[in-house]
Amino acid sequence: MNISSAIFECSAPDLDSCPDESLPEFAFIGRSNVGKSSLLNMLAGKEGLARVSPTPGFTKLINMFIVDKIWRLVDLPGYGFAQVAREHSARFNKSVSNYLRDRKNLTCVFTLIDSGLTPQKIDLEFVEWLARHSIPFVFVFTKIDKASPAEVQANIAAFTACIAPWFETLPPVFTCSSNTREGRTELLGIIGECLAAIKEKAAQEPPDETTAPEETAAGGPKTKAKEARPKRPNPARPW
């Protein structure tokens, strides 16, 4: 999968301010300072698309970008330094909570974890919240160039061991580095598979029975039926 264009669309303070749900959305979130902005710029192949800041927690709004005019990349605030919401022990912005739970066209959440760290409580809390709310997601362990391969694998194994009791099948695990661009093909591949599955499902669905009558004798145009909201995929396998 290649990206031809990635254009900033809007910054939304809450779910109600987000644009319409006509495009599939792929959201990225992680603990502050996990390297999210650098990863988004690397995936899009566009330096400066997401602003990289030395200040943890710089992203405060839900930032949306339209990619190739067919899907949205969503940059969510980090949950380490964002405004704390202690409901269900999940420490992250309330607007993010609402977005993740109620956004119908949210196709998959890319949950970023720092591969150089042992399991962090705040990451485990967030993953447990995602699991409890049946939100489709995959793991992306970042900064793999900053630690030895053995350390990266040990940290991933420790993390997955902590969360294994919450899942019948663990979500897919990927690794990446924004500096070496490792993992870019695999992450874009997930998005490509999701988009292909959505397109195939739409082609197989029967025509909407609520369409308006045929054109009138006077040649008036047909009225299009309102499209139904898309359903989320199986959280055990998002594509």
C-alpha cells in the first residue's frame, strides 16, 4: 500500500466536533513521549504532518488527516500527561474515551508501546480498558532501534504475558522504528487489508430497500437513500 496524499482536515475537541462518519478511520494512541508523531510522519511519508514536540503530551485535540481521499488517519492525545479521567482506572482524556467507544467508523486502533521499557502500569490500564470495551486494536512497539533486539523481545514478552488473561486471542503485535522506517510496510499493510475488507463487504451487501421511487415521468432525479452507519469489525481480528 502506498500513500499519495495526506492532508490535515481538522482538530476536534470532542466527539461531537468530529467530521462525518463517511470514511474509515485508523487511530493512533499511546503513552506520551512514545514517538507517535514521528511514527505518523513516517507512515504518511510527509515530514511535519503531525507536529513533533519535545514536550510530552503536546497533542491535546483529536487531529484528523484525510489520506488518499478514502480514509482518515487520527492522531489521538497521549494518555500520560493528558487531563486525567479516572473512570474505570483509565487515565486518559474523556473526549478520547468517547471517541474510542462511540465512533462508528473507527476501524482499528494502533496502540503504541515503548519497546525499550518494561510493562508500564499506565499502558496496562489502557489496554485493559480497550479489551473491556471490545475496541478493535493492534499493538505497535516503537523505538526498536533504541534498545537491543534481546531487550525488545524480552519487554514484548513480558507485556503480552501481563495482558494474556484478558484475551482469548492476543491482538496482533508489530514493531517499528521511525528512524529506520522499519515496520512501515507492515502497518500500512494492515490498513490496506482493512480497506479491502470494507470494500468487499460493501460490494456484497444487498441494495438499500429504503431507496426512493424511480424517476418521475417528468424526468426528476432519484433520491438517494441515506447510507447506513458502518458496523465495527470483529475486535479479535480487525481486518
